[in-house]
Amino acid sequence: MQQIYKCNIFGTRIDNLSKKEILDKVNSFLCQKNTFNRISTLNPEILLQAKDNKDLQNAINNSDLNIVDGIGIKFAFLRYGNTLKARYSGIDLTWDILHIANEKNLSIYLVANKEGLSTWQETRDAILKVYPNLHIDGTNIDISNYNLPLTGCQLLITNLGAPHQELFLQSIKDAQNSTLRLGIGVGGAFDYISHKVARAPQWMRTYGLEWLFRLIKQPHRIKRIFNAIIIFPLYIIFTKNTQ
């Protein structure tokens, strides 16, 4: 069995794998019939929420794989004397998972935030332009409604945002759905897929400056960005590693 190297920040588990190792795990999850696995994509804002929200922290710590999305966590690893193998953005991971699902001819269910920019139908239509043979169903829900009849699909992708997507996926796992093999919360990835929101240029992504691009394009996110680039680093600087 593949060994997973872990780091613990504010009591939240982070799995330290390369992109190849992550995709190997995804492949493994999607081959496991009658077993529902969950992936959490973590950034500094989610870790700050989990620090004060034990339900969220427990949901993340009970996920089958916790990967790093935000650049701030990479620096947190360095602060604690570790090296992060890979930072894997939610949108890139989503497309890679869809590629695998297409190869395996799996059915997909999209759960979109009713109050979000992108409906599940808009997201589906954009995905079908790339993978026209995928079978995709879905629904648009209120973030407080976790009761859905999810039958006949193997892959569940949701954009409810933290903490709702993690708690929602935890509730699905607790219900022991018999067909689902993998569930993942991808935050704003639906908006990138539907082209409602533009991605930062590649050079900004390479240097971890997506936050600056988002601030310019979406100034209403300033509080969230402040937490990620100011509050989180201060906690990291003055907090000992609890690994």
C-alpha cells in the first residue's frame, strides 16, 4: 500500500503527495466499487475555518485524501521544516479527474450552489464540449440541503464551498451510497469551467499570485484574501507545528 506522508496544521491533516501519486490514488478510488472515497482540497482560508469549526475539521480529517490548493500552505510546510511535494489547484484536479472518468466511462453527478455563479447545467455543458461522451446529471441546491437521492452515479463533484461541501460529502459517506466511488469539493472550479470567472495567467499561477488576480477581478473577496495572505501567515509564524 502506498505510504502517505502527512502534516498537521492547526489540527487539520494534510497529505503530502506528488501529482502522480495523487492521480494514482484517484484512479484507485474510481476503481473501488461499493466504496465511497472523499477528497478535500485545502487552502489557507479553509484551514483557518477548520481551526475554529470542529465539525469541518473532523470532516476533513475523515476524508480519504487531503491535498493542497493554496500557495500559503506550501510556505507553512517550509516554516515547519517540510517540503510540499505538489500544490494541485481544484480546477486542474477537476479536469484531470474528468479525464479519468471519461476513460473509465463513469457517470457523474454535479451538485451546484443555487446561489453561485454557475448552475450545474452550465457546468455540464462546458464539460461536454471537452468530453462529449460523458454522462452527467446534477442539481442546484441550497447550501443547507444535504439530503439528495444520489443513485446510479460513480463520481460526485460539488462547488458548495467550505464548510458546506465538506459537510455535505461527509453526510453522503455516512449514508453509505452504494454506487458512488469518489466525491470531491472543488469550490470555485465550476465558475472556471463555465468561463464565468477567468483564471489568472499561467505566470501568476506559477508564482502563487492567483490571490492578486482575484483581488483585481473580484474586489468583494478582499476579506477572504486578507485572511489567506495576512492572517494565515501570522498564525503560521507564531504557531508551533503540531505534526
